[in-house]
Amino acid sequence: MAKVAFIGAGSLGFTRGLVRDLLTFPLLKDATIALMDIDEERLDFAYRAVKTIVERGKYPAKVIATLDRKEALKGANAVCCTILCGSLDVWRHDIEIPKKFGVDTNIGDTRGPSGIFRALRTIPAMIDICKDMERYCPDAILLNYTNPMAMLCRAMQRTSNIQVSGLCHSVQGTAHMLASWIGAPMDEITYVCAGINHQAWYLEFKRNGKDAYPQIREAVTTKRKIRNAEQVRNEMFLHLDYYVTESSGHNSEYNWWFRKRPDLIEKYCTHGTNWNPGEYAYILKAYRSREKNWRKDIKKWFDEGAPMSLDRGHEYASSIMNAYVGGEPFEFNGNVPNWGVIPNLPEGACVEVPVVANKRGLNTIHVGPLPPQCAALNNISVAVEEMAVEAALTGDPRLVFQAIAYDPLTAAVLSLAEIKKMTAQMLKKNQEHLPQFKNIAI
């Protein structure tokens, strides 16, 4: 019997979906599902929801809920992490302080000033989880869904021997999008995608074994609806020649080209069909609404009979867990250390590349060098992430400033002196959430 631990199980929608998925595998149908969260009320709802799935599917699985992380981890084969460190009142300043200085970000959960501070707050908690795993389930794999993905995984991979991979929807999501643009069913599509999280490149994208990039380029250049759907990513593709993962909203933050002037924001970041103008404000409003209404929404779900299909969904995690406990090997794109996988990115950096899960664990597939124009952008992001991780591990506030100073968007908008002032304000606002920093003077 396998044991799967969910750390941050109060992420209700995700927990329900993943438990449903993993119970569909014969090797996992009798698993012990250990749910852990620091919020007792959310944990109780998660427990009741998972019990409902088990009972409805007539699975011989066992479900436990605990506020004690060690109890959840003890003897686990796999651990899934979906935590969030800090409330809305904390992370909103990650966006609002830079905006005051003229750095206008859109989502801010991956890199740049906002992503760096989210990493600084979260890395200590992730390392503590790994330390507990080393003691209570040293052979378990850890699958992380928490952002900023690359920085968190890099910190864990630097400080622990636990097998860690970060999982993101953007690789398979973008592949489905590109296939739909050329009218191809996914069973006709094969691809090789590699780079870093939210900035990986489709080095190959084939339809029935033939290069599909000419079809994609034709669709982007001739179909207005498609061009407008992903204005930023399509512009990058037309100039850099390889399509990048993750949305235009995210990618508009990761470079110099789209958000350094108001006229560029107006041109590229407000009118596309997939844009939500002022997306941060939209997210802020949605988050407040969710925090206000989640109890009501969950009660309604139970009152309506807990409607939910028991058919397996499309998340990677359950297939990876099944492979690790002896089921069919499974290939996915994961965030793993770069031990020679991509030779023109730094050794040891966290890269997002093809990985095969099997009974041995997580087995990285060699990719080879990226095209130079793709490697150039990745290398800048990796350099910032490496400095930020080092700052988080050592408590060095000056290195926080230096990491932010090399962020492409920030550097395109601000001087070094302005960046230092902005970073000082962000450190002060976050001080109580950064216990590893003995002082915050830059």
C-alpha cells in the first residue's frame, strides 16, 4: 500500500482533483491519503471532500487529516506540495511597490522583484519540508506546484538529497494551444520542450513526424484572432523563431521588450483576446472574493451532492506517482537540476526539461544546447534566480538588491540607485516574514 502526503491540502480544488486522479490507478486505489494543512477549517473541508471521492468510487483507500506535517510525511512514497507563504496583505506589496517606482508587472509570481520576494518568503518553508522528508520519508519523491517554481526547486535541490521536481501546466497547455491553431489533434503531435520554468522553448514541434512550425507561423501571421490571442508570445516567436511556454501575461514581465514604456504596455499588453486589462487588479479582486466566499462555495458544493466526475484528469502528478510505485513509466516536463542536460545553461541550475518517472525515480533526459537566442534570455533569468536563491539561503540583503538589479524589466526602467531604494522598501515591508535575514540594510 502506497502513502501519498499532501502538504497544503487546503488548496481544495487541486487536492480534490489530484486525489480523484491517483485513485484511478490500480496500484494507488488502496493508498493512504495523508492531508496536512495549517488551517484546521480548510483541512476539515478537504478531508470531507476526499472521503466523499473515496466512498463514491468504492475505493479501499484510507484518508487521514492532520495539522502535524511530520505525521503526514511519515512513511510516504510521494509528497505533493501546494503551499502559499504569506497572505494577500503581504504579497500585494510585491506588485504595488515596484509599480510605484515604474516597474509595471502583470502577475508577479515567478521572477522579477515580486517573484524574488515570494521566493524569499517561501524558501525556508520548502527547505523545512525537505528536512522533515529526509527524516520521515527519505525515499519519497516531492512534487511541487508552488511558485516561484524555479527558485524554490533550486533551493531545495541545492540543500537536500530528496528527489524534487516542480510541475507546471504551461508545457502541455501551450502544446494543446498550438495544436488547435493548426487544427491538429494531440495524437498527431510530438514535441521536445526545454529551457526554464515559464520560459521553456519548443525545440521541436511536429505533426505526424513533420515540422509543424511553418503551419504555426502561417497561422500567427495570417489569422488575426490567433495573432491577438497571444500578442507577446507571438511577437517573441516571430522574432526569436521558437515558441515559448506560459502565457503572454507572464512573459511580458520576463524581458525588456513589452512593459518598459506605457505605449508598449498599451500596444502589447491590453488588447489581446487572452488579456485581462489590469490583470493584477483582477487577480486581487478575485482573491478577495475567494477568501470571502470559499466557505459558502464549499458548503454549496456539499449541499448539491458534491458533484464531481471520477474520471481521471490531465494533471501529471498522479501518473508520476503511479510510475514511482511500479506502474507504467511516464514522461513529463519537470523542473530538475541541470547536470549537463542543457550545456549552454549553468551547471546545477533548475531547468524545465523532459523527465521519465519510473521505479528508480525521476530520470532526466539529455536535451543538448538551446538555440543561442533562447539560451541568452534563459541565462539572464537563471543568473537572477541564482542570486536570489543564494540571498534566501544566506540572508544577504545586498544580494537581494543585486538580483533585482539584473532583472531585465527592472533594469530597463530604473537606475541602480532607484532599484536599491525600491528593494529597501520591499525588504522593510517583508521584514517580519524573512526570519533568515538578521538585518535588512543593503
